[in-house]
Amino acid sequence: MSWSKDDRESPRGYHHGNLKEALLRAALELIAQKGPAGFTFAEAARWAGVSPAAPYRHFRDRDELLASVALRGFNQFAAALAQAWDDGRPEFFTAFDRLGKAYLEFARAEPAYYSAMFEAAIPLAGNSELREAGDRAFAVLRAAAEKLCAQTPAKARPPALMVALHIWAISHGIASLFGRGDAARRTLPMSPEDLLEAEVLIYLRGLGVSAAT
Amino acid sequence: MSWSKDDRESPRGYHHGNLKEALLRAALELIAQKGPAGFTFAEAARWAGVSPAAPYRHFRDRDELLASVALRGFNQFAAALAQAWDDGRPEFFTAFDRLGKAYLEFARAEPAYYSAMFEAAIPLAGNSELREAGDRAFAVLRAAAEKLCAQTPAKARPPALMVALHIWAISHGIASLFGRGDAARRTLPMSPEDLLEAEVLIYLRGLGVSAAT
DNA sequence: TGTACATCAGTGAACGCGCGTTCACTGATGTAC
DNA sequence: TGTACATCAGTGAACGCGCGTTCACTGATGTAC
């Protein structure tokens, strides 16, 4: 990440100019290195090349910075999922497959965001912005589930919400057990993508939806 | 947990007598309260009513204590799963259902163990004991997958290992998103158990196995 | 059974360290007129 | 366009704190004979 070095070493005046942004980046980098619990306010300040008191101008405390990272993560996650899903275009199975791959790709490429979002145990109560960002990401899964349900035989059609939760659980399970970009990863006889694809195909068949359709 | 108070306040001589055990319990309690990254060696010692230097007689450092907690967790997890599965008795579906419920029950009842096992990112390299304990737990899922595959139509029978990984991913996904006993839990329109049962039924149908059989 | 001695398990004081947080401050920026 | 002033954003020194770790030590336990 060349920007980090540039950011830190480029000469600047008394004012940083973009400290809030720099702190978010620093936190992200530190989370990637040591996990959400292993980064400190002071270290983020050092990373941004600023005195330890400076971050207090932008974040009330460490938890608020962490929540901001998670918020940004959810926004990027929602955008990535929405782009992959693309409202089911050109047809359902292609889009659904892209959606699953995008989920895993996000967890792999952005393990720091992913763990801030799902493992930092940030309390959602009182942070409606964060909750809404999470809901927006889930809404993409939900929309895909709606379209999926529309293809199932009407007599045994399950609630779309439940299907969305199933898809989420499958994706999250594979991502967090096998598909993380960091050291927690376990070795496998197949790629996480293949594992997910096979699992989703079996699940779809169970719903009475055939990929050949 | 009444034992904790008793353990701490009961008079004892110069020697604790059971310090290793007390430290493991203290670590477990602290992990339950603040997560795997939020407990300290010093605090575990205080919990056990002992000087901060005492733990060094039993664990090289904090990480070794944490790994011991995870090890114990995997052992209990393997035992709970094996007991629930009971080699598929009296017949497959009953046992398989019990297995899934036991998985969720463990995550709910023992969130501290569960997070030490799956979220503490303890390096497995060089800790063969821990790896083997994890493998023993997975072996139960694997055995269930074998029996499941034996029931699927032979022509489209998937590898048992893959099926075991699918089951693991489904269970872990639901457990970590919705079924944790701590605050990270999200609210749901249905119980994690029902969600898991429905998901597994769909997955089984996709494999060509019918619960009615 | 008693005694001498080795080993074990915990003590408590000490250390250096980095963290979170505060404070009065100051340099830079923006704005009213 | 210039000037006075308010506000903003970062400084740097300071503080108390708990942590990890070490050290020489000591009380308790076990064992050989």
C-alpha cells in the first residue's frame, strides 16, 4: 500500500488536513495486522504521524473509531454485493453465482473490514447508522432470495427472509472458516469458491430449483 | 457460578493446590466477559487469588494459556458432538438432527470456548495437540457425512469430506451469526435451531435424501 | 518413625513500557466588515 | 484588498494505570535412608 508511506512521510504543516481519513486507514491496517482487539488509539495516531491527543478531535474514543471502520466496511460490502448481484442480470444463476463469489472475495480481500464488521462485537444499540448499513448489505441477499423463491415450485415455497438467512449463513460460514485472507485460514482440498458453489448448488436443488433451467 | 467465589475465598495455604485448573477457569470466565483478546495474564492470576508471577509456573505466557483453553474447548466440543451423534443411532435422521442441535447448543452454552476455538486465531503450526483435538471434533461431522452419503443415490454421490465441510460451514455460520450466547447475537424472526433445521432439510433434499425415508 | 535434603509452587517487590486521557497552548484557516 | 478576530485542528508535556516479566526468596511437599 504505497499511499500509507506517502501519507506519513509527505511534509505537512501544522494541520494534517485529512486526519480523520488517515486514522480510518491506520485503524484498518492495524486491524489487519493484529485483529480488531489488537489496535490502539495511540498507535493509530502514530501511524498517521500525529500526536496521541490529535485523534480526540475526530473520534470520542477507540470504540467510535472502530465503529466507523465497521460502518465503512458495511458500506463497501453492500456496494460490492449490489454490483455483483446487479439485480439478477442477465439471468438469475449467473448473477447468483457472482454474488457468492463477491461475498468470499470481500472477506478475502478485506479481512480487516470483515472482522470489524462481524467479530468486533460492536453494540448495534444506539448506532442506527451502523445498523442501517448492515441492513443495506443484507438487503442485497434478501433481494436475491426473493428472486430465487419466485423460481421455486409455489406449493413448497419457503419465506424469502429465511432463504436469505440461509444464504448468509452458508457464505459467512465458509468465509470465516476457510476464506479469510489472514492466518486463521485452514487448508482445504478445494478452494472456498468451489466449496461454496457446490454447497449452493445442492441447496438450490433442495429448493426445487435447477441450474439447468 | 458458585465455584468461583468459593475457589477464591476459601482459605488455602501457601500452595494453591490446583492453580492450573483455576487459571483455566479464570481465563474462560474472562473470555466470556470480554472476548479472547480482552483477557490478561495478570487478571487471570487475580481471579485465582494468586500473585501475578504465579501463572508462570504453569504456562509460558498468555498465549499458551489461551491455547490450553481452546484445547479443552475442542475436547469438550468433540465429546458433545460424539455423544449427540451416537454413531447414527437409532437411525440417521434422528441422530443427524441431534448433532446439529448439539453444535448450536455448544456455541450458545459455551461462547467463551467457542470463541477461543474459532476466533482467537491461535496458530495451529507447532501445536499438534490442538490440531488433533480439532480434528477429532471434525471427525464426528465427517462420520455423519459418510453415513449421509451412503444414503444418497450412488450416481450423484458427492465426496463425504465435502459434505462434512458443508455441514460445518452451515452450522458455524448460523452459530456465529445468530446462535451465540453473548451480546453479538442478532435478533431473528425464528430460533437458530429452526433456521438450522430448515436449512439442513433443504440441503438433504438437494442431495437426494428424503427425511421421509 | 524420624530426619535431612531436594524439589516444587507461590511470594512480593521491582522494572520498564505503552496506553488512555487531560490540559493549556499555538499555529493555521476562515470570515465579517 | 486588508485587517481583526473567532474558530478550528494539532501540540507536547504530563498523569495515573495496569500489564508483562524478572528476581531472589520462602513455605510446603515429597522422598531416601
